[in-house]
Amino acid sequence: MATVPSTARLDSKGYTILIKKQSSYDDARSVLVKMKEDGVTANVYHYSAALNKALTFQQGLDVLEMMKDDKVVPNEVAYNTLLNRAKDFQQGLSVLEIMKADKVVPNEVAYNTLLNRAKDFQQGLDVLEMMKADKVVPNEVTYGTLLNRAKDFQQGLDVLEMMKADKLVPDEFTYGTLLNRAKDFQQGLDMLEPDEDRQGGAQRSYIQYTAEPREGFPARARCAGNDEGR
């Protein structure tokens, strides 16, 4: 149990440090209570530190309610921390709805965290559409997470095309994930075949390999169209 000597007079910064040093959520919460008893006003940093100690979504919600009761406005960091405690997509979606109701704009971190809780490809696509509707720009993490939800090769290809349309360059991990969706050897092999219809003719349709593999390693896949010096 967290204890603060009765003779100690901690300032705001001191309480922030004390909360961070607690080993459990209950102890961190007790420090917040002690602050009030000592007449020290808790701010968003104290509550965010306590929120980091939450082990469950409900504990995180409890901290959020404490913040609002004390007229402390949660910021995007606090909401993203709560979102990380969501055990499923529906809980995560509820956090985004609370954020918007509180006039806090979800960023790409919030949307990527929600997408990571999507149960299937369609639900992931729904998150992507929400992002774009809110003028939040998807990044490589967004599309990589969505690609992991693809149930087959064609869905994976669709993600690849969306990435390119958004001017993002797929890397070897992206192509590796797509290869894992190939239904058979031939479909995977087709990714390595030259595509003369592509600009330049010499590019491979999806993946090309470095000419000089590192010692002890096979040739490393990289995305077609990369500069030679990369």
C-alpha cells in the first residue's frame, strides 16, 4: 500500500513522481486521494500516470471519470492509454466515441490501436474509412495491420494498391505478409515474375531481390521501384 509520511509536503511534481513509482493501480490511485487530502490539485499528468498503472479497461475508465469529476480535461495521450486497455474492438470503438464527444481528435495512434483490435478484414476497412473521414492520414503501421487481417491473397493485393494510392512504399515485411496469403506456390512465384507492362519493363511485378545477399543470409526482398542505393 502506498504511503506518504504525514510530515511530507510534496508539490505537484513530487506527486507525479510518486504516482509513477507505485507498483500497482490501487497504490497509484491512493496517491491521487492523498493529493486531494493535502490540497494539491491533480492535473492531466497525474491522472495519465495513474492511468498507465491500470491493468484493465474498467480501471482505466475509473481514472477517466475521476479526471472529469475534478474538471481535468483528458488529452489524446490519456485516451490512447485507455484505448490500449480495451480488450476488444467494441471497447476500443467506445473510447473513440468518448474522445469525439469530448472534442478530442483521434490521431493515427488511436486509429491504429483500434484497427489492431479489428476481428476481421472488413472491420479493419471500416476503421480505415473512419480515419479518412476524420482527415487522419494512414501510415505504414495502419496498412500493415490491415494486411494482417486479410483472409486471402486478393485482399492482401487490395491493401497493397491502397498503400500505393496513398503514396506509401511497401517494404519487405509488407510483401512477406502478402506472400503468406498466396494460396499456392504458383501464386507466390507469380509475384517474382517480371512484368513488362510496368513502367521501365525491368521491374518485377511485386518483389525484386538485392543482387548481393549478406554473408550467411539469402537475398533480401525489397519493394520494386526502390532506388538502387537503398
